[in-house]
Amino acid sequence: MESLKNEPRANAIAHPDSISTFEHDPRGSSNEPKVGELLPGEAELGGLGRHLGLWSTVALIVGRIIGTGIFSTPSSIVSSVGSVGAAFMLWLLGLASCLSGLCIWLELGCMIPRSGGEKVYLEAAFKRPKLLATTFFAWQAIILGFTASGCIVFASYVIKAAGRTATEWEKRGIALAVVTVICAAHTVVPRWAVRGMNGLVIVKLVVLLFIVVAGRAVLGGAAKDRIPHPTASFQNAFAGTTSSGYLWATALFKVLNSYAGWSNAAYVPNEVKNPVRTLKIAGPLGLGICGVLYMMANVSYFAAATPKEVAASKLTVAALFMNKVFGTAAEKAISVLIAISAFGNVMTVTFAQARVNQELAKEGVIPFPRFWASSWPAGAPGAGLLLHWIPSAIIIIAIPFGDAYNFILDVEGYSWLSHQLLRCRWVLLASLC
């Protein structure tokens, strides 16, 4: 299929060294774009142009990282490794790993500041056979780039907060409504949708800060009537640590999944103001904010409950914390706030994924590329959002909960890992040459 992109941009992506000539070639015309600027016709194909400032870019990263993981997975992590000290080591190791990955993404993103994320980097790394890397990435991005799991999590927490037991199809109905509303908002009122994403990020940060401050108060003895020994979890912090490599590896994957999303801004540089400078600031700032809050939130959780209490409880660790510190009413309130966090996470994933779909359509590797690359009706990639909605809706409606659903989620994770390995191979070869 014929690529929809103009030839200069295609050459720039296929040959990343040529990008530097935009900035350094003294013979170039003064009208030639500098590094990071949209090439002729690209603004129209992208729709909204450069409309994301530093805060919106940071929010895009923070909103993607903070979903429901930090409110639930600390309990399963400490249950796997057996001690609070080992769990904290894994949270630090996961943060260090993500910071290492972020450094690579910043290097690639500043060298090739174009929307598409892995698509752009794989194209630059594997030029032959032509479009093989693009096609390889396209099937994973489109078929497995769904947000069904986040929508179902939202539905589960909303139902839990309402204090009722819902049928499986009621959960599916709520989840389908969520992904439909979010895709419609990004399509019809894209700028307001971005403002909504930013607002939800503020809500997430406020919730985590509240947990951190409340935990500090618990450690200071403010809740002695409810929690007489707030430092019990931190005495002999490594007692009971497991020696099973399998359990350590499983727990580490859960930590990494909780940090997932640090690369979210790399999917949309075409819509970021001054992308090279903004990415350099927003990436470390966004991941750093989440890393600090995650560590402090874990301190709060285990100030309120011991690992044994957490493992024995049927509540998420955040709900257990609120219950022990503030009572049952606060437990229901945190369920609502976790649902809001899940909703915001789906919004940020959908925003970025739609832009990736549009970039793939511009390459002509999917049927009806002109339709899928369009920015109708309001400048946002409406067709790209539809292409995101379709697999999400199919997963929500057709895949039964249980083993089949978990298998689909695992396949998504394996394909992501394969892309990381390919990029590592490219970076390693580049460093040796």
C-alpha cells in the first residue's frame, strides 16, 4: 500500500542521521524544519499540532503509570517475597530498571522526535526488509493495544463501592460504556479530554499524597487506638524472606507492571511543544514523582498493617489501610478513588494508542490507510480511536473472564518484551560500532 507520508519525513525516519542535517547543515534552506518541528503537511495529518506543554506531558506519563497497581499489588509483592525489606528492595530495583529504560528512550526520542514510539525506533534500526519492522509492530499495537483490562477494573471498583454484587455482563456493560465514552471524548472534544486527563492526574497525586501524609501520622502515633504498633513491620524487616528465585522474579514483574507507562510521552512527540527539551524534563520528572510516591505509599501501608495482616486480608492494601486508619466509610471512598484512577489511566493509554494507530496508517501497512490516518472530525485521530475501540470492545464482550482472559493479557506482555529486546539489540550494536 502506498504510504501517506511525504517523502522527506519517510527518509528522515528511515535514515535517522539525516535528521541532524535539519539543524546543522549550513547549506540547507532557512525554510527547512529544525529538529522536532513538523514537516510540511504533517500538522494537517496530525490534526491538533503541538498543543502539549510541559505539565501536560508530565501528566501523560504520571497518568499512565499511576493506575490501580500501587493501590493493590504491594500486598501480593510482599506475600511473594515474604518480608517488607525484600519488597522495598524490589520497588527500588524496579525504579532503577525503569530509569535505565527511560534513558534509552530519551536518547532515541531526542534523536528521532516523531510520534509512534517503538514504531519509529524499530524502523530506524531495521531498515531491511522494508516495512518489516513496521508490520511486525503494527499487528501487536493494533490487535493487542486494547484497554479492556483497565475498563473492567474500573467497573469492578465502581460496583464494589456501590456495595453490591454484579453479574459478569453488568461488569462488561460498564466497561464497554467506559471505553466508548473515553474514545468519543478524545474524538469530539480532544482538547477538553486532555484537560480532563490532567485533572484526573491531580486527583491521583492528591490521593497518594493523602495516603503518604496519613501514614506519616500513623508512624507518629496519631492512631494508637487503632494501630498500637505502627513500626512492627519495619523491625527485622528481612525476616521471613523467601529464597525462591521464581517468587522473586514474579514479584519483580508485578513491580515493573506498576511502573509501566514511563515511555508514554514518546508516542506523541508530534503534539508536544519543543519536544526534545520537553521530553528531557518530563520523562525523569514524571517517573521520579511516581517513584518517590510509590516508596512512601508502601511505608504508609505497612505502618498500618503487618505483612501477615495484608496477606490474610481479602481487601486491597489501600482499602485495608483506609479501613484500619479511618474506618469502613473510608474503605468505600478509596474504592471510588481507585476507580477514578483506573478511568484516568484508560484515558491516557487511549490518547497515546490512537496516535500510534494513526502513524501506522500513514505508513500504509493496514487496509484503507487514508481512512485510518484521518483526523476527522475535530483534529484528533478519530479513526485511530475507532481502531483502538474495536479490539477493546471485542475483548470486553467476547473473551470469558478467567484463564482465557489472563492468557490474552500475558500475550500482550510478551509482545512488549520482544520489542524491548529488539531495541536493546540495536542500542548494543550501535554502542559497539
